[in-house]
Amino acid sequence: MISALGAVFINQVSNDPRISDEVSSEISVALHGSIQFVNSDVLSAALAETSLEPTEADAIVDAYREGQLTALRMGLLVVVAIVVGALFLARKIPDMSFEEMAAEHDHEPAPT
């Protein structure tokens, strides 16, 4: 999920016209291989301490928020797929106990 966040965030930043190419490439290099989940307010406060224009900082925070939502949606989709797959496989689980199966087997006629 973290790698999805990174990919979506970098894509959002790269495609946002409010963010300069220089800042976009710096973000891409800085995040390559290492990204952490942080609150968007923490990111906003950190960006306020830089020399970025407020509109550019806001665009970065917006891109990060969108990346968080997209990563969360993708994570939930994976969980749903796993649950559906488990339900499909669970159909083959016997609906009786081992004792019931043994008793049923004991009552079957012997093969001739």
C-alpha cells in the first residue's frame, strides 16, 4: 500500500501544472524507494517552512491527499479480492465433523 501511495503521489505531482518541473523532479528523487505515511497537516507544516510558493505547496499537499485515498482504495480492493477468493475456496470445506464423516463411512457397504 505504501508503494501505491508513492506511485500515485509522484504521478499526481508530475501531472499537476501548479508544481514546477524542478520541484516535481526533486520530489521524485527524494521519494524513490522510501515513503512514509504522514498526516497531510504535517506535510503542509513542513512545506510551509520551505521556500516553495504557497500555491505549489498546496498542490503538493493535494496530490499527497489524493495519493493517500487512492492507495487506501487499492488496499481495500485487494482485501475484497482476498475475501472473495477465500469464500470461493471455502465452498469445498466439508459441512460435517470428522466424527460424522467417519460414521457415514462406517455405514457404507463394503466394495465387492
